[in-house]
Amino acid sequence: MKMLAAAIAIAPLLLTGAPPAAAQSAAGSTDRDSYTHQAEGQVELWKQKLGDAGDKTKAAGKDVGDATQKHLDQAWHKTQEASKKLETAGGEGWDKAKTAYEKASHDLARTWNKIHSD
């Protein structure tokens, strides 16, 4: 009788295509892991891009300007910190960490584009 009751409760979910909570949780975990891995890759690309730009600027004898460089350094630091929080965030904190990372990454890209608009 219990099996019949369970089948009756689950059948509408299966018919609508909604996976059981355990499957949703597993999918959410996979999505989080995938997003975190992607963010780590983006941070590594930024790290290389910033290092290469610094080397080119020094080699060319150019000065970006103290205020501009400070702003870029701050944006980079915020992106790194937000990326680290993605790795450690759990449950309810995940969405907040993801939003913070996306904002920091966007700010870094905007700052970069202001400096390297040519």
C-alpha cells in the first residue's frame, strides 16, 4: 500500500518532467562545480592577461598612471576574492557568491577596457 501511495505521489512529477529533489540537488551540485571550474579558468586567464600587459607596459616604457593602476589592482583583487568564495560557498551562500563573482569579474573587464581601449 505504501508503494502505491508513493507511486501516486511521484507520478505527477514524472509526467510533468520535474525530477525528484535528489536529482535536482545532484544537478545543482554539478552546475555549481562546472561554474566554479569555469570561474577558476577565467581567473587564470585574467592573471596571465594582467601579467602580460604589465610586462609589455614596462618594456615599452609606458606608465599607466598610479590611480588607474590602483583601480585595476583593486578590481583584480575583488575578482580573486570573489572566486575564492565561490569555492567555499555552500547552500544559501552560493547565489550570493556567484553574484559577487559576476559583478567583480564584470568590473575588472570594464576597468581593463578603459585602460586598453586602443
